[in-house]
Amino acid sequence: MDNLDLSVLRTAAGWRAEQRGVVLGTITRTWGSAPRPVGSLVAVRDDGLIAGSVSGGCIEDDLVAQLRAGSLTLDRPAPLRYGVGAEEARRFGLPCGGTLELMLEPLGPQSALDDLLARLTRGERVRRTLDLATGAVALAPAERGADTLSVTDRQLISHHGPQWRLLVIGAGQMTDYLAQMAQALGYGVTVCDPREEYADGFAIEGVTLTREMPDDVVTAFQVDDATAIVALTHDPKLDDLALMDALRSDAFYVGAIGSRRNSAARRQRLHEHFGLSEVELDRLQGPAGLYIGSKTPAEIALSILAEVVAVKNGIHRPEPEPVAQGKALRERSGEGFSEGASCG
């Protein structure tokens, strides 16, 4: 689930609290190309107000038209298919020949929406099972790595909450931006900082803060290939041990900020003092981030998260260039530059 779909659920819950009728639509199947992936959500209020998106707007318009015509007065879940032929595909904003199927669900007390949102606010991954005969919902913890949607004649099973996790070492100003941007992209975020002067002032809703030592946190985190780890403290006593464990884990991304000089010194320490191999060290993104001329903490956080997303999506040599190469090229061109993501 991405952050847009979480916003749809929150909006739908707010409408329900106002005693409004709400129909929730979930994309269950697509054939050919489709504007949004399976599992995407849209909510339609009884007066035609829309939250979320499953197409470029045409399907949403049709849902509103059906609601106003009285054909969306449902007492239990029902499927609805769009774009079977080329003409319909064009009408509903689908590429020619594309098909999209929605499961429409009238929301009520049986939908367990408030319970689902409470669990998601705690950062949990949740499996939601919808009984298609009654509309009743059962919630359970989702297994790690589970992110499939399945639908049968009897039930629709969907998974909600962060599929990807981000562990940030250090609770400074840049962490605020990095954590909030990552949440917006659907990451579950944990921040680790044992330093009182940083941890005491850190508070972002939905972000877990731990004051344990970073290497202990990495060990206890059960790092898997859906985990990214970024070190932001500039303090070798905190960063190095955590990075040693992170680089030997299954994390799909490990990065650390710092100047090119400090990044080179870090690699040397990790090799000489902790015995990391060149293969392990080559996994370290340092200076972390893509070179975008970053000058502010928010821009640096953006460059780091852009690189995290690129690696997650299988782009291991993303453009623009990583920070070190980008700055070196700019220096050779004689232009001025900001330290950006390689500050410190």
C-alpha cells in the first residue's frame, strides 16, 4: 500500500464518522496496461465526493454517475469491470485493449475500518480479509514480505501497511525530512539515536524512535531485503558498528552521509578495523544520495531517498550521477558547487 491509499482509508473513515454512506473500490485485476496497480483504492461518498484514484479520472467520473443514478446502492461487495473493448478502454482512460476490475464494498461497522487504521498508525502490516457474501472484515498480522492481493468467489485478501522499511541512524534535522518523505512513499520508518540532545527533541507521528546503540538495533531489527539503512550522525562510534552489521545483512540499501574524504576514511576503517571485504564495502553508498546540487537538509534528504528508491526499483547505476561522481564532474568543469548530501 502506498501513502495515497492510506489517505483514502483515512478519508473514508472520516466520512463514516460523519454518518455518510461510503463505497470503497479496490482494483482486483488488470489486463494489459492500467493506470494504477492492483490493490489501489478509491472511495466514493454518497454525494459523489471522491478520494483516491484508479484511473486518469474517467472511471471515477463513471462511479459518481452510477452513484447518482442509484446503481451503487449496495448491500454487499460486488465486482465491476471496465474497458473490455477498445472503445470502452479509451472512454475510461485505459490503453487500448486494457481492462480493469474493481471490487466495490459498502463500508459499515462490519468493515473494521477504525481498527485497521489504528493498526496502520502503529506501523503494523495487516492482512485484511473481506467476506464477499456478507461484507464482514477480519484483520490479522501480515507475514513479512506478503504483499499480494488475491480474490476468489468467497473473499478478497489484501495487505496494508508499509512493505518497505527504513532504519535511520541519527535524529538530526535532516532525519525529519527523510522520515516524512519516506512515510509519504509508504516506508515504515525507525529512527535510532542514543544521544539525548538529539533524541529528546525528535517526534514524528508514525515514526518509531529507539535510543539503543545503533549496532544493537541493526542486530535486533531482523534486517531483510525490504530494508534500507542510512547513517546520518557523522560519528564513527555510532555509524561504523551499525554499518558493519548492515553491510553484512540482507538490506537492499546501505548508505551514509559525509564528504568524499570522510567517506574514503570510513571505508578504510571498516576494512582495517572490522575486516569488511571489498565486496561488502562496495554495497555502501557513500556519500549517500544522487547528485542534484543539494544545498539544504530537505534537498539532501530528497537526494538520499531518490537513491534508495532507485536501488529498490533495480536501478543500480541511476541518473543523475551518485554524489561523488557528480561533484567530481562539476569540479572538472570549473563550476562552483555545494557540499549537498556529502556534508561533513
